[in-house]
Amino acid sequence: MLTEPQPYAPQADFGTPEAVSETMVALTIDGRRLTVPAGTSVMRAAALAGGAIPRLCATDSLAAFGSCRLCLVEIDGMKGTPASCTTPVAEGMAVRTQTPRLQRLRRGVMELTISDHPLDCLTCSASNDCELQDAAAQVGLRDVRYGYAGANHLDAAADASNPYFAFDPAKCIVCSRCVRACDEVQGTFALTIAGRGFDSQVSPGGESFLGSECVSCGACVAACPTAALEEKSIAAIGKPERAVITTCAYCGVGCAFRAELRGEQLVRMVPWKDGKANHGHSCVKGRFAWGYAHHRDRITTPMIRERIDQPWREVGWDEALGFAAARLKEIKARHGAQALGGITSSRCTNEETFLVQKLVRAGFGSNNVDTCARVCHSPTGYGLKATFGTSAGTQDFDSVMAADVILVIGANPTDAHPVFASRLKQRLRQGAKLIVVDPRRIDLVRSPHVAAAHHLALQPGTNVAVLTAMAHVIVTEGLVDEGFIAARCERDEYQDWARFVCEPRHSPEALAAVTRVPAGDLRAAARLFASQRNGAIYYGLGVTEHSQGSSTVMAIANLAMATGNIGRAGVGVNPLRGQNNVQGACDMGSFPHELSGYRHISDGATRALFEKDWGVALDPDPGLRIPDMLDAARDGSFRALYIQGEDILQSDPDTHHVAAGLAAMECVIVHDLFLNETASYAHVFLPGSSFLEKTGTFTNAERRIQMVRRVMTPANGLEDWEVTQALARALGLDWRYDSSAAIMDEIARLTPSFAGVSHERLDAEGSLQWPVDAAHPDGSPVMHVDGFVPGPNGKGRGKFVVTDYIPTDERTGLRFPLLLTTGRILSQYNVGAQTRRTDNSIWHEEDLLEIHPTDAESRGLAEGDRARLASRTGETTLRVHVTERVAPGVVYTTFHHPATQANVVTTDYSDWATNCPEYKVTAVQVTPSNGPSAWQEDYADLTARARRIAPAA
Amino acid sequence: MTTVRISDDALARACGADALAQAFAVAGCTVERVSSWGMHWLEPLVEVDGLGFGPATAADVPGILAGLSDKAIGRIGEHRFLARQQRLTFARAGRTRPLSLGDYAATHGWEGLARARAIGPQAIIAEVIASGLRGRGGAGFPAGIKLRTVAEAQAPRKFVVCNADEGDSGTFADRMLMEGDPFALIEGMAIAAHAVGAEAGYVYVRSEYPHAVAKMRAACTLAAPRIAPLHIEVRVGAGAYVCGEETSLLNSLEGKRGEVRAKPPLPALAGLFGCPTVVNNVLTLAALPHILSEGGAAHYAGLGHGRSRGTMPIQLAGNIRHGGLFEVPFGITLDELVNTIGGGTASGRAVKAVQVGGPLGAYIPPSRFDLPFDYEAYAAADALIGHGGVVVFDERVDMARMARFAMEFCAAESCGKCTPCRIGSTRGVELLDRIATGAAPDALAALPQMRNAPRGLRGRADDIALLEELCETMQYGSLCALGGFTPFPVLSALRHWPQDFG
Amino acid sequence: MANQIAANFAIAGGEAAARATAEHIRQFWNSRMIAAMGDTSGLDPIAAAAFAQLRIDG
Amino acid sequence: MDDSARLAEIIAAHAGEEGALLPILHDVRAAFGCIARAAQADIAQALNLSRAEVHGVIGFYHDFTETPDPRPLVELCRAEACQARGVEALVAAAERAAGARVRIGKVWCLGLCSVGPNARIGDDVHARLDEARLVALVAGA
């Protein structure tokens, strides 16, 4: 892993994938002896020995294919000239890679390839960065003796329909790397070879790339050895000259990318093969949707205003910070520390998040700090801590490749966690079984070469009932892993739980009326899950964002323990975190009741540690959560809020409630890239820096801490942690961090699970999975291997928790007969602040309401009609998409566009334990509509006014 | 009432057998449709009480029934063409009704399978190995070793696949067997399946053989109870010569593009749907019932020449007077086949060349007609036996054109996966055209930007040298035999008939 | 909110449920929010008992 | 029965068959003369394949096309054995006789190599063709 920007050069490629074997094989290549694992190809062995056998169709991200025929070798005792990519090593094998005959053959093959290829290398966008060019040089091709008048594909039309990359078939050498990447790596199968023989051509199924099944993940582009599939930015800008390894700032998968630049100009983002979360794969967002960092909407100058009905005034940093500090001090003086609070961002780095909560606790003097991570994954923290003793998923992503049955509940990985979904699909194609629990028929239920064994299309809001019924089957049918429970879990609690789930009222038959899942399907799914060697559970916001979110997480943990699926590869309970640093934001002490490392604020010893380090006294009382802050604002006891990198107006439920709370405050400081929706209610706007402009760390869903590196100078001049530090200093705190590395040192000092983490170590090792401590000096890919984390009871045994199914108070009725559930789409990301400011909008211009044909028909709605979506809370309008992906009685939409504001409709019901909002269940009515709702029109007005910026004096 | 026997083999029907049968029926005869004896120049051949008449037309019916026809050839079974043969695989040819279970059982049908079941998998494999049977599809791999590999592979499912994609010009033995004695193939597959533990089998027949498809499907239905638990399904190709290559065939069976797979893995270990699979040609599988009969393996091993054991159904085709199916032990010479048995050319002109082994086989001049029919002997002569097709050309053939055709065929049938075959075959056609017509100035090569291109024309000698190098690239560089063997006809034509190349 | 918490602990039964509810509120609620509860008689009995306990414990 | 119902019936007939794509494509071609793009999407959906895969398979095999050609088809064998028996000399006459009404297809081998030149029309095969017989065959196609 590279610390400093490196000169641009392609990443090393060993030609064929690594072979894993305990058996070692000795052979000689060109007389050199070497030993490699059995199953290694001759090509890879030669590459490991430092040689470079010419090749075109081979690349180490794909299975050997053997089509280009450039890598021929001679092997003693073997007939002919086998291809080194498809020939595995054997004990005692003697290989020659360079003989006069091989030289002649390779040159002959290359001459054929070049006889159907343009010759304008110097004006080609891949010039000097082209494997074909390299190979031609390696084999010493000097002339194409066939001449230039023969049949060729040089007139084939290029396809530039995709906004980010173009396909030029004239430059294609038909090596099939793109087709195989789409199949093997991405799992979409959107590409094929069309025709045959000389007519063979890569094709997205005879359609345009944009119109095809392509999901624009970029795997084909990364795999292409020529300029046939290439980023448009390369053609526009030129070959990069330096590169920085960093971590993607979209979802919780945490893909490692290599940012490639010319000077300060980012040319492209290329997935980094050594990234342990993504192994060189990417999705359309991380790979291509980085243009927002340069979008004209970006604000790079601080702004202030006295009142929110005034236009903004651009000012210098000192004036802005001085203005903010003065207001904060004044409010604190007048109303006390409890009137102040802050919100950390799961989009920012660990270091930045840590500083914001430190500012609130040590600077403001309250524990009124909360995070957007609570509105998505706080039930994960609560539920896994209650059962396993620690608030995090148990596995690394690679673990899925050892799973035999995979239960996906309340998650839609192909859209929301696409790079992990690709691995999951690889495993399914290898034969693992899949159970999907989701109200919608998500793509995983059935898409090319993947089909769920069972899809339990439950009624939204009934996760606990479904999981309890599964537990009922497993316990009553004797499918429990008794050995595991005896060895690893609390006996009494298990027995309580077992008695509870065995009650007849928890049978699939009894609960079918509530869950609407046919009992037979549920029983079969439960048996399947319990019967396989390794069962893994993956879940997302469809589990947490419910009034029973925490109960569901505990029910999942119960199921995993009951079936013995904890503590080794291929099993576990795995939350798929929505945002890049949800895990980190939680780890860093962003919740009002706990300090970093999930230690309760009331714990004196922990507090003392921090007090000593920070030199202040800390309040032992848990602070306010976001909705509590908003309530308190309305009653006047809460008046100032510092919000870093979050748009609570759009992302939090019940927009009216959020707006009213914000409007009641006296000092709202928004620290962001854009004048977001929340900024309409702000008095101070502090320009933020994008992930490309700062150094720090993100922690992904598998607890993997990875470096984010400053790729370019911040447009606003400061990294976000520097802004927070400047605000703290304006408030009179003597903070003197000279780098984000120093902040990480403090985190490590104060947080046991981060004890062994430092930027230096991350630079050297690439990534670390916490806990990194004395017991786990190299981190922890899989947790709870030998025992559970010792809890307050100190015994380190798994705790079964009885999870009673308490239905939400949100009920359908005559007025609101349908249930609305919400989610995400592949090309867009959360509130869309980033992705809407990129060409990704070409795939998803607006939020659509998915509705079942029978529900649409009974309302007189047809595909594309505009509809009014109303709940008890509010209403909005949007166009409908009629589809059987949703069951009758259920509607679905995304929340990526502020013009739709799906959260105007969602209620303020929330998880009983953590307040995580119940985004996933809202009773609604859908009726035909002619235009935007009154609210949408008012809101458009309001934001236009609130975003005025006064002309410079 | 007279019973006449007329073949319903596709070749006989193409030559008018249906109309002839109809004429006999109208004349009040009972017509039995049997398989073909394989004496094609005599088709449609009519058998009345063991006496043969052919080639017959409706006009010959009264004469034949009167016993006065000039189409009479005497007793069929004693015909010279048959008398010289040793028919094991084609023992029933001409003698039975193809879909008659009764006829099959009456002619030792199912005896091999019954014995195989009695002696068990290990003994079956041992006998096949002992027989010396080698794959008849062209590669000549020992059939017993393949069975053993599949048998020893650990897998929940295994398959037996019959490669009936007989695409080589000049070959028709598979078609004749499937149309004439389909139960023999089914019995052979059942023996192989029993040996390896497979419960499903596929017969992949090319779509150019609609009659074979129909017969095989009917036969599979009739034989289903006999071979259970084995289930055999007939699948039809879709116009792709390359699907005769086993891995391409497997891809096609899986519903994919018929692209060739790189080996390893061998199909015996990871074949159809990734499972261990026996893939064998029709003639290989159809040889098993005889080999598994009591004493069959030893009998089989006792025949032949060198390492090529048993008999080979050789197909005499093209411009030959007595074309047809000729099954003999290995070792027979081309001279005997073409001149003695085949009677020279049909045109009566001098023989110029024969192509043995289909479109990928070498052209052999009469000066080499002493070559014994034997895998190793042919390989040593840069030739191949392939599927045993012998196509005779008379003196009018232009061997440069045949070389061009070899490249053209390869270009038309290349799967497109590997570079030498995909591009090389097209360049080969262009190069042979350039050799035939003389090089024209290449406008692009003449541009001043093209500093590395030679100034002036490339000469014929240069082009011949390039053709030879292209052939080397294709032969050693191609992924499968299609690109790898196309140089055989090209280079053999160039070597033996250089004058045809100008 | 307090009722919702109480409902989720109710399965533990009477006394235990009230204890668990109280403990949960102690862990996650700001003390001013607890104090602001005032009259708890309208609450679910378990929640009311929990608040009674919180007051005793201070 | 409308086309989509007929297509659904064909697909249903192959339910449970492993690797059913080619059998389905054969049946669809037999029913509709080609495999249109709309049908490809339905077949892909039914077999859980991508549309691109189905498209790629259709493009690989000579027997399958995406657009129909309603003309009668006479497939003339042009492989070596028939060449040796003089087929090339008949091609021009066959094409003249065909004009725009009949399609003269090229096929490599019908397995009747001792009695060529040979041709195929549907499932009927014809051997020992000379110019007159071939022209008559084309005229009657």
C-alpha cells in the first residue's frame, strides 16, 4: 500500500488468479527452480519468478481462458506448445518460455491480431498504456506481412451511449476479458460475443451499452487490454501521471480505489486489486460518480447570515468561525450547555467524527451528539451488543465464499452494496443456497444465473414474526446445534428463548396471518438454513428501520447461535452498512450515551480516561438524540446545532417535524459540500471537503479500517477536521492536531478496540479489522472465534434474548390502505447529494413509486402516471411504475430526490430501543394526481429563497 | 405375396427408395424397410429372398418381380464388397429393421449390456481396455482409460454423451448407424453409463441429419425400459461444425455458444454441467456391445494393426465408383480401398488425390497409397485417419483451390475463440488468393508513414513462406483441432502438388 | 416511547419487565427527559412502575 | 393461439430440462421462422439467462436468425466430397433458377458423400443431382 503519490503505472498482473493449496509443487522455468502452490498456472509461476510471458486474454482477476494463444510455452514431455495460462504446474515440470519456435509462433499470433487492428497508436487514447502495444513490443513485431487490404473490423461503429465509457469495436481484439469480467466478476452477464469466427464481436446483447443489461460497474473497462473499452475521461484528458490509493466514500463496502491524476486533475478512479473489501471490483458509483467533487454547486467560501430569511453573505474563515463561536458561547451562557449539540457524519472520516463528538462533549459541555448512523443502524449496535457483546458484524466479506446457505433479510445488495453482491452471486453460482426475506422481489430473488431457493415475501413490519417462526421450526424439529449452545451460550437464557419460540402461537401456521408468508415456504426455508454446514445471514436497513429494529437484530443473532453459525468463515451475522463510515461513526462515540468503543458515558472509569486526556470534566448523563433535540428546540431548551456532513431535513423522517425544530433554533451550523436542504435553516455555512481532499480513515461494514488519502488540494483550503479544530479553537479550546494521524493516535489511545491502529500501520498493511489489540494484534477478520466478547457479566457467552413481536402502531386502514416501504437504487445514493450531481442521473432521473398491477388498476393508474402519495404525516407526488416486484398492498419508492421528499410521508415512529426511524413501514394511500403537491410547490419556493447568496459588496 | 426389403436410410431415400417402395407396394408386395448394406452405388437396393437388385427405380419393379432385371447383383450377402469386410459394428447393416426391438434381440442385441451388468463396472472397464478400442472420432484416445477416469471421479452426477455431430465431409458411418441400428448405440451408451455410474445420457446429433434425429428419438423411447435407470435424450445441433469438438459440444449441450474450452480440465473430470462426463463418438460407443459380448474383447484386440486394434468402418466417398461403408480391421492400404474395393473414380479418370479424415485431413497422392490404415502411420505421414472418411478426387481437381477451401471452411466454421483460427483462417484465404492471382500493390503499405513495411510488392515466394508460417502458427497455436489441423490439407496440397500453386 | 419500551419487555413479566424498562431508560435517556415525564399514571403499568423505580433510584 | 401464448407453450414444454436453450430455439424457429428480439427476452427470462447470452447463442449457430426469411430454402452441399463430384459446376444454374424467389443455401455435408452432389429441402434429401435435376428441384421448391 502506498503512502505517497506514486508515478502512474499499471498494477502488477500475474495473469491467472492465485491458487490456494497446501501442496507445494517444484518445477523449473527456463532452468530456474521454483516452488509454487499446486493449481498455480505455468503463467503465474513464471510471473512470480519475475518473468513475463506475453499474453492478452489472461489477467489475474479472471479464470484462465486460453484464447489469445500468445502465452505458448514448451514443456518437456508434452506434445506441442501448450498455453501457459491454462496449464497447471506439475511436480518436476521443466518449462521453456523463450525458444526460437515460441518466438516465431508468438510473433505469428501477434501479426494476425494486428492485421485487424488500427495502426494509429500514437493518437490512440491508450497509447503507452496498452497491453496490446506492450505485447507487440515483447514479441518483436515489425511488419504485418499480410498487408492491409484484408478483411477487418476497422469501420465498426463505436458506442458512446454510456456516459462514462465508450466502446470502440475497431480496437477490440476479442479476448473476451470484458465478457468474462461481466460474468465472473460482476455477475450481470450483460456482454456476449456476437457472431462467430472472424465475425466475432463483443456486444451488449445487440443493444447499446446504455440500453442493455449493463450496470456500468466498470469491470469490463478495467479488464480491457486495449482502448476498446475505456473511460471517456482518458480520451478527454490523457494518460494519468500519478496515482493515490484511497477508499470509496459511497456505501459500507469500502472499496479501495486508485485515484489517477494529472496534476490536480482527477482522470479516473480504478478499483485497487489489493483492496481487501473489493479485490479490484467496483460499482457505477465509486468507479464513475465522483464528478460531484467538482460540481458547480459546490460552495467553497464560508457564509453567514443573521436570520434564515436573509440571503447568505460570503465571508472569510475567521469571520465565519468567529460569528459561529460567538453565537454558541452566547447561547451556552444564556441557556447552558444542554442547549447545544452536534451531529456527526457517517460520510466523514473516523478522525473527523471523533473530533465532532469531542467538540460537543469537551467543548459544548453536553452529550447532545448524535449521528445519521443512528437513523440507519443503531439497532445493529444495540442488538448485537445485547447478544454477542459487541456492536458489529461478525465476518469479513470474503467469508461469504465459504457459506453454504445465505439468508438475506431486509437488504438489497445488488442495488445498495453492489460489489459485495457480486461476490455473493459468485458464491451462489458455485452452488450455495439462498433465502431472501423481503417484501419485494429484489433482483437476487431471480436474475441471470441466480435464484433464491426461497423468497419469503413478508408483509412489511413482520420481520420478528418471520424470524420467530423460523426459530420455532428449528427448535421444534430438533434442528438446533446443541453442542454449540452448550459450549458457547448462556444456558438459562437459551432455555427461556427456546420455550418462548416453541409456543404454538409462534408456529409458521399461526403467524402466517400476520406475515402473509405461506407456512410451508417458511418451514422449508428454516429447514434449509439449519441443515447446511455454514449458514450466513446478511441484513440491511429493512431490518433496522422498523419499530422492532433492535428486536429483529436480536432475533437474527438468536437464529445464528441456535444453528451454531458463529465464529468461523462462512457463517455469522452481517449488517450491510448503508454509508461508507456508518461503522466508524458508531465506533467513534457518536451516540449520545456512549464514548468511542461503545462504552457508556455513565461509566466512571471510561470517563476518567477521557477527562484526563482531554483535560475537562464530562457530563455522565446521556445526551439527546436528534428527534429529542428537535423536540427540545421547539420547547426552547435546545438552540444550537453543529451538523457536519449530513442533511437531516431530507434524510430524517417526518420532514415537517425536522423543519419545525430547525426553524426554532438560533444557531444552525451546516458543514457540507453543498447548500443542502438542511442549510435552508442554517445561519452559518462552513464549506466541506470531499473524500478526495482529505486524509483519514473509514471503517467499512466488516470493521475494516482503511486509509482515505488526500488526492488533491481541498477546494475550500481546509480538510473537514481542520475546520472542526478551527471552530474549537474559536471557542477557546487549545486543540493542536497537526494531522489526522495525530487524531487517530488519540483514538487508539482512548479506544481499546483501536489500540493497535495508526496511519503508519495502515499505510504499511493496507487495512486492519478491529479489534486490533493485544489479543488480536493483526486485527480480527472473524469475530467470536473462541468465545463471545465478555459483557458486563464477564463470562463471554452468547446471550439469547426473547424477542416478542410487538406490531408497529402504524396500521393500514380505510384511509391509508397500502404499506409504503422505501429503499435505494443502484445508480443513486441516499439523498442523492452526490450522485444527482453526476451523470448517474441518466439511469434514475426521479424517484418512482412501485405499485402492483392490481393496486394500480383499481386506482386507475397506469405506468408513468403521476400519483399522490399520502400518509397521516404528509403527502407528495411522484410517477408510478407498475410492477409485480411488489406484492399487492405494498408500494415502494426511493428517496434520492429532494423534489419528491419521500420522507414528507414517513412517520415519526421508531425503533423501541434506539429511536431508529421506521422508514420501512408507512400506511399510505395512492391516488391519481395532476401535478406537484402544495407542499412540493411551497418547498421549492422556500429553498429558492433560502439559497440566495448576496452579491459581493 | 412377395416380401421385398428396401432401406429407409437417408441415402437410399435421397436416391429414390421411397418412390421405389411405393411402387413395390402398389405391385402388391410387402415392403420391409431395413437398414442399408452400405453399398451406396447400388442404392436403392432391393432385396428379394436374399437376391439383390440395384440401383433400382420404379421402372425396374416388374423386371425384379419377374427375376429378369438387369439390376440383379446376385446374392447380396455374397457380394464382393461385403465379402471382404469384417463387420462388427455394422454387423446388422442391411439385415434388420432399424426400429424393430424384435430384430435387434434376434441378432444378439442386448447381450453385451446383459453381460456388462453381470460383470460390473470394474470388469467392464478392464475388458474395454483389453480390447484396445480407441476413440473413433479422430483423436484415437483409448476408450477404456477414459471410462476409468470418469468412473474414478467422485461426483454426485455423471454423464455419458454421444458425439453424433458427424460433420466431416466424406463421412456417414455415424449417420448410417443411427439410422440403421440405433439400438446398438443405445446399448453401447448403456454399457458406458453402467461402467462409470451415469444416470443420464445425451446424443448430440447435427441438425443436418433430420432422419437420424427421428430414428434416434424413436429408438430411445422404445429402448427406455431396457436401459433404465439410464435416461437418454437426443439433442440437435444448430449448424456448427466446431460442435463436433467435444468441449464445444458440451457447451452447446449446456445451451451456450459452442466455443471450445481450454483443457485441462478434461471433460472426463469436469464435463457436462461441470460433472465428470464420458464423451465418445457414435462408432466408439456402438463398438461396446460386441466388445462386451462373451470373448468380444479378445476378438476385438486380435484384429488390427500396430496400436490400432479392432475394425474401422471406413467410408468411401467422393469421386469413387463403388462408394459406401467398408468395415475392416486396421491396416488396409489406400490402394486397396480406392482402387481395388472402390473401383477407382466414378468419372473414370485418373485419381489425383484422396483426402482422408475430413476437411482437416491431409490430401494424399497416389504415390503414398501404400500407407496402412493406422493412427500412428498416418500421424507419421502428417496425415490423419480422423473419422475414417476417404474422399477421392480425379485429375481435374485444382489442389490450390482445395487448399483455399480448407482455409475457407475453417473461417466459416471457426468458433472465433482463439486468434490463430479466428483471424488466421481468413488471412489464409486471402493469402491463397494472393498466391493464385499475384500480389496487387497495397495502398496502405505504400504510404510514407509505413516505414516498416517493405517497399515494393511481396513476391510469390514470400507469400508461400508466409503461408507455411501461418500454417505453423495455426497448427501449434490453435486451441482445438479445427484451427490446428486445417494446415494438414493446406500443407499437403502445397507439398505434393506445388505446380497447382503457380 | 416509554410505553413502547415497556411493551417490548413485557414478555419478561411484571417486576422483571419494569426493571428492564427502567434500566433501558436509564441507559439511553437524558435525565431531563426522565424528569420531564411528570405524571406517569396514564402510562402502561410496566412503564409507570419503571418510572417509579427510576425516581427511587434517583 | 397468439404468438406470445405459443411462445409460452414452447418454453413450458421444456420446463425442467437442463440446458434447454437450444431445444427451445429450435422449436421457436420452427414455429416462427426466426427468433425475434422480443422472444429472446422472454426466453432469457424463463431460463434465467441474460438477454445478451441468448443473443450471443443465436449469433453463434447458423441455424438461428433474428429476422425471418420466408423464401423456400434449398441447401446445396458444397463440401469436399460433393466438390469432388462436381457440385461447383451446378451452382450458377441453381442460382439462376432460384432468382429472388428461392434461397440457395450452402451446407457442409449431408452425410451422403458417395452419391453427391446432394441437396436438402426441409427434411427431404436429394442425391445424384445433375444440372437438370437441381434446376427442377429449385423450381419446385
